[in-house]
Amino acid sequence: MSRVKILVAGVGSAGARIVDRTAEALAGAVPVAAIDTDGRTLAEVHATAKIQIGMSRTGGFGSGGDAELGRMAAEDDLEMVRALLTDVHLAILVAGLGGGTGSGATPVIVKAAQEAGATTLCVATLPFDFEGPQRKAVADRARARLRDACDALVAVPNERLVEVVGDRGVPETFARTEELIGEAVSCLCKLITRPGYIRLGFADLRQVISRSGGACTLGYGSGRGADKAQQALAGLLKSPLLEQGRVLESSRCMLVGIQGGADLTVKEITEIMKGLSAQAAKDCHISMGTVIEDTWNERLAITVVASEAALSMAEDLQQSGETESELDLEGETIKVRRKAGVAQAKLQFDAASRGRFKDIEPTILDGEDLDIPTFVRKRIPIEK
Amino acid sequence: MAVSPIVAVEIGTSKVVALVGELREDGHVVITGMGEAASSGVRKGEIVDLENAAVCVRSVLGMAEQSGNVYIRQVYLAVSGGHIQSVINRGTVPVLDRRVGITSEDVEQVMEVARAVNLAPDREILHTICRHYCIDDQERVLKPVGMDGAKLSLDVLVVHGVRTRINNTVRVIKNLPVAVQDVAFSGLCSALAVLRTEQKKSGVVVIDLGGGTTNYLAYADGVVAAAGALGVGGDHITNDVALAFNIPTSQAETLKRGSGSALVQATGSSPRVTLPPEVGFPGRTVSVKALQTVIHARVQEILTMIFRRLEREALLHQIGAGVVLTGGGAHLKGMVELAEQVFGLPCSIGTPINVNGLASVTGRPEYATCCGLVLYGFKTSAERPGGSSFFRGLWRGLFGRQ
């Protein structure tokens, strides 16, 4: 029996469809909620809880791509969402950004989860290029808000997902991308809730989250048959999700979940971890866990959550001392500790990149320190 | 000469300027003297080193005295800084005697009430600008005196800032044998210098891109509709460049002025610029595209922040005459084009047009604030012939319809 309470919530139509997959895979082990403004989507998914928000504003027909409407819808019906979040330790929110409900409502729900004392992990897909600049702009704005609001944001561009699943028919492409994220999320949940032989706990996930500096990348690879481990590893490393493995090189911290059947061997695990370590930076902190599914014979999948932003060594040391200790699962304690971690991260960052404004009062606007170069805050790559 | 000359001082983040202005018989304001020096002791528009700032101002005033051939005893002072904000307040009073209609006493009364805005105890009002009157339910009344009505309301725009910070700017001058006649918000001054009446009527935004602060002021329907400041300016652009390429600030400044642009113009295999070696700096080359990417990110952010604020006040549809960019930052290449992208409105660079005299001053956007302050001085002294006893007093009509 697990004492860690997890909630997986899909927000918006895309989010709801993704958690539909997660719900299928988890088979009731973890509560899965679908939150949307559109009644039709909710009717189609198999979530344990379905919440239709913003009925009074949208009449139940969805938000029509208006993020502002999505936000108001969530604010109207926040009480229903709060009821779901009571005593939750980890809230995994899944959303497709670019539309109305996913982009508008998710930041509001993340905030409510934070207030309820949960650690928040947000998995968000970014729109395809063909969806046009408008949706991309909406998604970018929502992404910025989410990055501020939640503890860790895993952003997955749909464009990269298509490269993974290959060019197929439209319904299949969408179904496969949703399936992939759904699987990855369910793998994360299983890692935490199931007593595996090599166990990965809530504390490990929290550590990746707190070290990530807020931005993570998701990687997924799967294989079948005799050389399933090799297949899965090769698929993962070649996957555009991790930019052909480049993300691993710069990542400071990653969490690896290996899901397989009862035939998963120690040799296979060693193979996979060797392959990953070879790609990763020397000082990268890797946490690993396995999930054994009886129905997964001859099948194997690797899920990787890798931090994108690199925090300094000194801070890593400070933080590792804290998180390796036995975890106290009372909501309040967790919250306090997490906040301390975030404050540290900011201090480090400030000293490093404020330049001539180092010793004077910072200009803080909407929670951003404007003295830090814009390209640093927005993570715009600069060719030196 | 009927009116004594007015001296305006701006203690900016990058430079300290003093201008001497005279009012000619035909009503034109002519700049007859100036002093200028690189600033020290100022960061982001606020004083951080009183002594150094005072030394700076003293030498600048000396220069202005010499070139303007005046003896300076009192000055007008521009204040800036990210702490300056504005708020719209409405005051309402019942009309005293309905039989005679609204009298000037009612107007005085409503002004008193409208001014009494609830601010945090550490804040001080810089300007109270009358927008329009409202009689019962009739909005936008211009001159209410003599009209009939049961209650009279007045909308004012109150520009306010943190008292201690405003006082610190004033203190720089107080250390010298010079008195401060009045202080004014830099953004307001810039608007006075660069705008035409038609622009104010059709609605316009003035953005003054300074070294340490960016001030903005919006006119809608001929009256000031919003004003504010951000503690971010040209220094931040330079700092971003210095950090991005790990070069000294002085080199970053040269780079910004030489090859910098608010738009990323360089393409693909972009050219590189070479920074010559100097003492303690080995020299290096920098990709023009990377440089422009750094600058673009910062400038776009500044403009977008102002855009968002105006959007929040629901002002954007009232801006018919577009955006006027002024201040030293207006020299940055691509600035107008980027502003057009961000605001979706016609943009232009504003130079001080409402003053004459020294060509080195009147044609350049970086002197807009100081020129505007001279104008401010003449307008306020004309309105209150009593002199300067009414420090930071109520200021009526000047920004309303005339």
C-alpha cells in the first residue's frame, strides 16, 4: 500500500484524451481526472473523475480556443477542482497547449494544486507547426505561465512526437502521440506507487523536480522481442524528443523508469543504464527504478525525465543532503522544504547573471527579476 | 525680458543635463544654454551616491550658467525611476445650490476630493492631472461652471512615486546653493516636448527609452490617460550584451551602438564584428546575429510590458496617432520597426519640436525630457503667478483641453 497520494489530471480536450490512455494503463491504481469545458470530450474518456468547468460561460461547448475563457472557466469552478486536490502529494497535470482550456485553465489549476500543498509536475504538449502562429503564441504564453507556476514543466513539442511515431494517417498520428505521453505518465505513476524490486520513490522524483530548475524534457523508447533492451535504448537515444541524445549531455539530473514484464533481466537493466550513463554528463545524477507488469513479457519501455536547466554544483550538494534523508510525508513539511529549495535556486542564479546590477536593488515585475538578461530568462540560445 | 529664464535639470542614469530656456515675446521657448556631463551615482534613474551626483550636477550647472549667460538660483527637476506609477481617481461632490447651478466653488471642492486618493503612506503625489468632469450621468463634460446638475464628479490621473526616492533626487540639488522650484515626472516632460496637439487629440503613446528607466505616457482624447515607468533601460541592453559575450561593459556599449539592432537583421552565415584588444581585454569577434538576438529579446520585452499595461487599461483602441519613441534608446537601429510589430500601430521617433534654439539640443531625442521640463516650467509659472510657494500643487487645465 502506498502512502503517497497522486492525482493525474488532464486539462482540456488534448489533456483529457492523453489521461484516457493513462487511466487505461493504470487501471484504477491512481485517480485520474479529466477537466474540460467541452462536454463531448469528457463523455468519450474513461477517467475516474470528470469535471466540466465553465458551464455557465461556454454552455458546455468548449472554449473555442480562447485562453482567457479557459482561465475564467477554471476560476469559476475552482471549488470542484480543489475538492479533487485535497491531501494530494503529487499532482501530475497533463495539457495540450495552444487551445483555450488547456492554455487558460491549466495555470489556474496548477496554482490551486500548489495551494493545496502538492508538488506539481506539468506535462504539456506544444502545438504542431501547421497549427499556425496564433496557437503557437497562445501556447508560448501559457508555457511561460506554467513554468512560473509549477514545480517542473515537461514540454513536449508535437512536432517532435510525430518524428517518433512516424508519418501516418491523421487519426493514428494523434492517437499514437497521445498514447506515448499517456504511457510515459502512467509509467511515472507506477514507479512511485508500486513496490518494485528497484524502487523509485516520490522523494527521487521530487529531487529531479527541484533540481531541474523548472524545465524538463521527456524521453521515451520501447522495444519488443529478444533484443528489446537494445531496441528501446536505441529508440530513446535517437529520439527527437531528447534531440538525438543532446539533452542528456547537458542534463544535470535525470530519472529513468524501466518498464517490462517478468522476463526483464538484470543484464538488460545494466545494458540500458550503461548506455544512458555513456551519453550523460559525468556529474549527472541518475535515479532509476523498474516497473514489472505481468502482461509485458517480451516488451520493454524506457521513460526518461531529464532536467534541461543546469544548476550549479554547490547547490546540488546542498540539496542532495536534504532530499536523501527519510521523507516525511506530511503535506506541510513537504511544502516548506520545497520552497526553501526554490529560493536557493534563485539566489544562485542572481549572483551569476546580474552583471552590473549585482549589488543594487533588483527590479522585480510580475515575479521576474528584470535585471537578469532577457535571453537568460527566456532561455533563448545565443551562439557565442 | 518679462519672464525670467527657466533652468531644467535632469539627473539621468547615463547623463546629467541642464538647459536654460527663455520665453520670447511671440510665445516661443528658446533654449539658450546647456550643460551636460556623464552621470555618476545614479542607477536605474535613482540616486545611489548622493555626493558624486552632486559633484556632477554642480559642474553641469556651471556649464549651463556660462553658455546661457545666466546666474542660476533655482531649477526645475525631472524625476524618474521604476517606482513611479499612476492611478485614475474619481471624486464626487453634491452641487451646493441647484438654483444657481455649478459654481467655481463646486469645482474647487470636487478637485479637493478627487485629489484625496488613497495611497500607501510611503508614496507621494507628483502630479494630479484633471481629465474630465461628469455631471450626474453625463460623462466627459469639459467646463461645468454654470451648468445644472445634482452631483459633480471629476476624474483625475494621479502620478505618484516613493517619497524617499523623489526626495533623494531633490537632495542632490539641495546640497548646492540652488533651490528646487518644482519637480516633474520625466515621462510627462518628454511628452510635452515631442507631441503636437493633433496627436494628443487622436490618442498617442510616448515612450522615453532612457539609460536606466523607460517612461511612458498615453494621451487619449486629448487628455493624459496613463503614465508610468519601468526600471529597465538602455543599461540593461548593454549589460545583457556584456554578459552574453563575456566582454567589458564599455565594449558592450560600443558594440550596441555600432552593430546593435532591435531587430535580428543578419541572416544565416552572419558576419562577425571584431572588438579590438585593449588593456585587460584580449579582443574577440562576435556574431552580429547573436548580438542582435540578445538586444531584440530585451527591447521586445520592454515594449511588450508597456503594451500589456496599456492593454490592461483598455487604451489601445484609443491610440490613433500611434507611438512616439524618444530618449537616447530611440537611436537604436530597428527600434521603430520593432515597436510597430509589438504595438501594431504606426511608430516614429520624437525629437523636441516645441522648443527652438541650440540645434544640438532641439533635434535630438535624448534631450526630450529636459526640453519638456523647460516647457513645463513656463506653463506652470504662467498658471500660478504667485511663484513657487505651491510646491507640487494642483495643476489644472494644462493637460486638459485648452
